[in-house]
Amino acid sequence: MVMKKLLRNAASVCAASLICGIGFASAAWAGTDGLSETDGASVRFISYGDKFTVCDTKRDGAAAYNDYFWYDNMGDHRDVNPGSAGSCHTFNHDFPENEAVSFRACEDQPLYPDDCDSWVNRIA
Ligand SMILES: [Ca+2]
């Protein structure tokens, strides 16, 4: 968490000057971004800030959600897009630095098993 704050500060210094180049690049954190998509839902993970953006991509009456876990021993968690088709909602988290995060885009099917993509594994 502290490291991310430092990097955010470093990024804003970089934005304001041209001096940062190599120093900032070598200090880059190890987080990796990712995308999971299924018919009717998409989830994008941005490791910088630990954000999930959950989009409902189909007008079918089924809600889109992000099914995710990380190693907090609390099992699966859900970020449910509260909007309707065409909407996206971003959820902010604060995972430990360099923690493995697994997630998948899902569609909440009232009458059938939920339609989920396969798991995507990334680094927070
Ligand atoms: Ca939908």
C-alpha cells in the first residue's frame, strides 16, 4: 500500500517533468492487468489502484458481476454491476502488493447456472 502511494507520487512527478525516465521504470511495481469476458459481461482488472471495472454488455435482464478471490481465506467475493445493459461500474479495492488475484466475468442467470468466463489470474 505504501509502495503504491510512492509510485503514485512518482507518477505525478513524472507527469510534471521529463527527468524521471529510467529511475521510475526500474521502480515499476509487478502488478499485471487483465480482462475477462463472457456473453453479457466483461471485467477489466487494473492493478494500478486495484480496480475492477464490471460492464453489462447485453440487454438480457441478467446482471453482470465480477467473481473474484485473493488469498484472504474468505472465499469468493462479488462486485455486482448495479446498472443495466451498456453500463460499467468500477470497484476500488486495496489488495496487498504483489498478491495473486483471480477473477472472472459472470452473468447472473436467474433460472440457470451463472454464465462465467474461465478464471483469469493476475498480480495486484
Ligand atoms: Ca445484462
